[in-house]
Amino acid sequence: MILDAEQWALGLSRYIHLNPVRTSRQGLNKTQQQRIRVGAGDASEAALVRERTTTLRRYRWSSYRAYVGLAKAPGWLECRSVLKLGGGTKGGERKSYREYVEGAVREGLEKSPWEELKEQVVLGTQEFVVGLRQQLAGDEREQRGARRLREQRPDLGSVIRCVEDVRGQKWDQFRDLHADTGRDLVLYLGRKVCGTKLKDLAAMAGVKEYATVAMAVKRYEARLKRQRTLQEECRRVE
């Protein structure tokens, strides 16, 4: 994975350090986190917050204790780069970082940064990805990450326009038709060609759950293997 350190290093560090409290017992599994983010959970119950904070500070298998000054850092652990990103007064970086991490314990944990991966290998802005493409030197036959970055993918709008041209219909005419081959073709190529995230495809298709998109893509792949008419349509769109 390639990381845009200025934008993501601090948040990624916090996400990793919060793993010990991202559990059902602590009231912070994935479902509970979602409820807190939409205001349906109790994010400020004092006793539970204290338990989470105590667990975080005592967890011996994490580097968090060294980051915030509760334990001596081993020689191989370099904390300064991340601590500097957290700001704070000179000499107060550890306190600033502790407040940053433990604030999430009180307020509910953030979404996983892995949801923001681009081309499955980059955590950064689109501009950061463009800059990487200009510097690539890896052998794309051996390095799948380099191959993904070297590809100039079309955007989803281009895919939709091509499907509309081949079908002779506008997207709005078949977007909401469950199991429609044109709708499923857009979703399939959105994943295969554009690398669009499931949640973004769901929003574009007007469905609530991205699992619905995943099922539609699998359904289309199965039909594509056995139906020549779909193979021809897909070939024309591609």
C-alpha cells in the first residue's frame, strides 16, 4: 500500500491504535459504531467510556502506550513522525495525540480508512494518485499494484453513456429495474473497468445496501459465462 502521509498517516495511526476497543464488549463493533455516527447510540455513557480508555491505555500489545508516554518506546519504534502531524505545543505532542485518539473513544470511532483505498493500493487524494502515475518505474508484469496505477481507467459516466448507446435507452429508463441486464452491466463494468467502490455504485443505482450491488455483479458474471447475447453486448460496450 502507498500512503499520502500528510493526509492519512495520522488518521491511519489512530485507526490502528483503536483496534483494542473496536469490539462488541466495548460497545464499538461495526454496527454499534454506525448507530453512534447517526446519533442512535449512546456515545457518552461515562462508565463505558472509562472502560474503553482504560483498555486502550493498558493494552500491552499495542504501540499506543509508547506513543503517549505510558511506556518506553523500543529502539525500533519511531513515533516522532506521526506525533508531529498531530500538532500541539513543543513537548506537548504526546498529549495532543492522546487527546486526538481518546476523543474518538468518547465520540464513536471513525469509518475505516480502507474504504478510501484507490486502485486497491493507494490511500490518498486523486491528485496524489496522478502524481504516482508519473513516477512509476515498477515492472507491471510482476507488480500488480504498479499495473493498476498505470492503467488510465474510464469514469463511471463514460460506462453509462456507452451502455446507453449500445442499448438505445437512457440510464433512467432501466436504472431501477431489478435484475435488468443493462443495469447489472453498468454495475459489473463499474467494478471491473472503473474500480468504483460498492457504496458509490449503490448510491448511483439508487439502492440502500451495497450488498445489493455485490449480488447484482455476481449475478451478471454468472449469466455472462453462459449467455452469448450478453457476451456480445458487454464486448460492444467495452
